[in-house]
Amino acid sequence: MTMDEAVAISREIAYRVSALSNPPEILISIAHGATLMSKVISTELKIPLETILIQRKASMVKEKVSRIPGLRALISYWYHTPGLNIPIKYFTRWLSSLSRVTPQSTPIVDGKRVLLVDDVIETGKTLRTAMHILHTTGAQSINTAVLAWADASDLIQEESIRPDIFIGRSVQYFPWSRNSPYWHEYKSWIEQNHVNDKCC
């Protein structure tokens, strides 16, 4: 996915959100994958943006692996190759557990209608955790929006997560993936738009 495509589909999500019967009053972005799309959506809808950091073991491992040239692409190939992918899928499932939940700033959601944004749902654990945090801090209602909802029904059913708004069911390399050819363009966009994204 190119940067232009990422910005365009983020605007499409903003358009769909604007059609909700009860539009959100605040946007909560799950860092780091939702950084670009959240910035675009909050700008389009003119609503405040807060960020929460929820990391899975898998995300932390992927971040380290992505720093080794070619290794992440090789693992991705193995993952999508029948037979070779069985041990990797078991390992990925183990890594799906949450390792750290850190509100970067305390979201002020008491009594507010919230739009919770992430780039992709793969297991549903991250979104479920974020929703729990927002419910306990007083959100009046929560709508969820993602770019991709992975077509992995067995995992999704475990967490009972279905996003209110999503673009597709295919997970791909977004510009904010370290092995994306648009990674440096993404970093430049982050800097130009004065977005705080410590992953960069």
C-alpha cells in the first residue's frame, strides 16, 4: 500500500464515520499502527485525538525482526507456505498475548462518544483490551474502525470482535510497516504533520 492509498482510505473511513447516527466526540488511536489514519480522520472530522499504546508480544518481536534485512520477508513467506507455516502459526498464536498496556496520556472519555481506531484486527485482543480501558474510564459509547479485519474467523470468535467500520479483510504491508518500500515516506509524513509517533 502506498502513502497516497493509505491517506485516501483513511479519508474513506472518516466519511463513513461521519454517516454514523451518533458521531464521535473524541478519537482514540491505538499506537503505533493507527497513527497515520487517526491523524487523517481526526483532521477530517475536526475532533480531538488521544493515543493509547497497547503492545502484543508479537508486535515487539516483529519490531526487532524487522531491523534485520530480509528476515521479516522470509518469515512472511514461511507463514504463507502450507506445511512450513504450522509451527510459525502456533508461535504467532502464543505471541498474540498482550505484553504491555500503557496509556500514553490518560484519555478523557468520561461520558463521551468514542471512535476507537486501529490499523488491523488479527486476533481482536488489542481492540478488546482498549475497549475495556475506555469503558472503565467512562466512555458513553464506543465505535470501532480499522483498515483491515483479518479473515481469521477462529481467532476473531475468541474475542467476539467485529469492527463497526472496516475497509477490507486482507492484511497487507502498510507504509508504517518497517519492511514497506514507503517506510521513509511515512516517516517524512509523520514529521511534516507534527505527529508524535515514537516508533519512528
